Amino acid sequence: VFEVTRAEWEKVMGPGTDPSRFAPGGEHAARVAGVPAGDAARFPVNAASWDDGQEFLARLNRLAPEPGWVYRLPR
């Protein structure tokens, strides 16, 4: 229902794994250079491939504490 934030992505996938173009080190990093880091961490992840999304979901499901709960992409 909601976009995955850059902070959530890195919490699941690890530091430095954010594929976003509007992130430090991303293709358009200069366009967000003046944004405080805490605010930029709340931006949604962009430029993630389908495979990246599937890997994120697999890792998220392994970390999820709720029994029987499965995170997935919508159909």
C-alpha cells in the first residue's frame, strides 16, 4: 500500500544498497544535495528493479516477526 522509504530499504538490505537515483551517490544526487539526511531517508526508493524488489521482499519476510504474514508485490 505504501512506498518503501530509503531508510526502510537500507534497514532490510543493508547500508549502501539504496538503488535510488535521488540519493547520495545516485544519478541525480545534486538535485537533493540540500535536503537534510533525515528528510532524504524518508524519500521513497526509486530505480529498483523487479529482481531488487523480490530480494527485498524475501529478506523482509525472513525478518518479519508476525507468523503467517507474507509481504508481496500487488498483482
